[in-house]
Amino acid sequence: MENMESKARTLVKTISFRIIIVIISTMVFWNATQNVSQTTLSSIIFNVAATAAYYIHERIWVRIKWDPMKKDSSKSDFSQNDLMK
């Protein structure tokens, strides 16, 4: 596959995305609980589960052959230009 993303790239993308989400989720949990221990526990549980889900989601999408710009001769004559109308 020509556009196959490496596992290392997916992992780096996952980590950078999760840093942003950790900050946001921690602020949301803090505003909801105003309790350090509840905020910490909730943030850890949520972010570990969400990180695993995101990584798995990305790896599944790497395996999907999808190129909307590539015309499949077995399909109708619908073109990319039709999307712009």
C-alpha cells in the first residue's frame, strides 16, 4: 500500500492528540467535581481508554482502501466534480 501510515507515526499522532484532550478533559472534570482526587481518577481512566480507542481506530482506517479521487470503473459515472455542485 502506497499511503500506509507506520505504527510509529500513528503512535506519535495519538500521543500529541491525547495531550490536548488530557488538558481539556481535566478542565471539564475539575469544573464538574471541584475535587482533585475525583478529577485525577476520572481523567486517568477516561484518557487511557480513549487513547487505546483512538489508536485502534487509526490502525483500522490505515487498512481501509478509500480514495475518493480514484475512479472505480465498476461504479457509476459519478465524478468528483459532482461533489462540488
